[in-house]
Amino acid sequence: MRRILAIETELVKIEMEGIEIRIKTILSILLSLLIIAGCANDENAEVAMDSEVTSTVTNTNMLKIVLTTEEFNSMFKKKSDETQYKDGKFELMDGTLVTADFYSYGVSSLFEYATAVFYKEELASLHLITTVGIDQIEEALNMNFEELALVEPTENGYQIIFDSMFHDTNISVYPFEWK
């Protein structure tokens, strides 16, 4: 009787091993099919992603990424009755001294008054006293601030920061404050 049980146990093991082998084979085939299907989808996804990137680049090309001193000055008139600081000296909160241009601008269709900091000939910070919305400012400057700048509403306008080094909270002394 023991012998019969041992033989039956062996047969069950063999049968289970056979089922296990069949299950492993089926799983391998399914996995292969999923990988093939996934690769096919990845190629389509890559093509879709490439066209998205292309369209994003195309759209971005229409907008400016940086605004130079020359471009800004051609759009707006500096205030002649205020001192303009070409190569003005800024002291940052950590004591670092930085040289950048600090200009003030008079009334325009976009603002009543503005100050701008240009670092290495690129707009780094812009303070505007204005009643127009941020969308109108973006449109006038041909920029999209969402990805390029930190926009902080103020009591009477906006502070737009393109370079965090020139955020108000990082500047301890402005060019006009030196004695």
C-alpha cells in the first residue's frame, strides 16, 4: 500500500511539474507578446512625443526667452530726471558684490513707472507700477512668464524676477543706496 501511495505521489508530482512547465511556457509566451506590443506602442509614443516636442519648440520660438537691455530700451523710455546706473553695484544678502545695470522708466502704455535690472545684458528683474494685467505685460514683452520668471503681485503692480539673484529678498544694497 505504501508503495502504491509513493507511486501515486510521484505521479502527482510529475503531473504538477508538467502543469508548472506548461504554466511557465504560457507565461513566457504572454510576456513576450506584451513586450512586443509594448515596444510597438513605445515607437508610436516616441513619434507622438517627438511631434509634441517639435510643436512646443515651434511655439516657443515665437516667444522671447530673454529680453536684452537693447530690446527693452527700444520699447520703453528711460526716465531722464532720475539717475541711471550702468554697471551699478549691488550687494547681495550673503555679502557678495555684483555689477548690473539698474534703470528706471517713465510712463508708457504698459506701466506708470518701472525699474529694471539687467545682468550681463539680459533682463533679470522688473518692477512695474501698473494697472494692466500680467497677460498684457507678457503680450507686450512677447514672453511667457510661467516658465521663465517668478511673478509676484505687489500693492500697485508686479515684481517679475527672471534671475533669483536679483529678487528683492536677496539684495541688501541697491546701486542708489551707496554713499
